[in-house]
Amino acid sequence: MIEITAPVLIALLVLACIVMFFGAMAVRHIQLRRTLGTFDASILTPKGKWMMVIGRYGGGHVDLLRFFSVSPIPSFVIERRGLDISGRRQPDDHEAQMIPPGFIIVELVRAEQPLLLAMDYRDYTGFSSWLEAGPIAGSWQI
């Protein structure tokens, strides 16, 4: 018969919790990516670090949810109104190490504040179309 000691039991419980956490992250990611209007991206945070996110289009905004999380609450919300694309570019050598391969960097401006998003070119075309298809500034909403 195998004797289970307290340290072994604690190690098994910790391992089970880690497996459940990563399983929940995987299920969340699969569910989010199945939904229409989602894309993988990275955002340059106010602290100057790149964070992987899952973007989800709303009517007048894009929700950015942390990639490595189980929370359904977006970390960032980017409102469409007043948002402009000022350009796109390839990442420099330092940025290329921080974002997934094949991503381009989209330079955005909102209220004269710069915002950098990195995404795949196909996702960029969808993002720019979504942004350009928005309501005309000053239009009335009924």
C-alpha cells in the first residue's frame, strides 16, 4: 500500500490547481476565438511593456482582454470615436522580440495620445475597415 504524506498531498493539490488554471485559460481562449469579431494582438501598455491580448469588436469600441487570464473583464477598452490610424510599420529588432512573429505595429492616435497595437496584417485590414466604417463624427444617433 502506498502511503501519502502531507507534503506529497500538498504537491498534488498545487499541481491540480495549476492544471485547472491552464485548462480554464485554454477553454476561455477557445471560446473567445470562436466568436466572430475577435483577433489576437499585443498592446504597448502605459508602463512600456507589450502585453498579449485578444481583441473583441463591439459596436463603438474594441475590448482587449488579457491573453493569459481567465477573467472575462477587458483590461483595455478602445473607443472608436476619435480614434485614428496614423500609420503602420514593421517592428524594430527590440519590438520583434516582444511581439509574436509576423505581426505589424499599428500606430493609433486618440485625443492626441499615441497608442500602439501589434497584430497580423489580415487582422489589421479588418481593424482598419471596422474603424473606417464607423459613424461620421458629429452624426446624430437616434
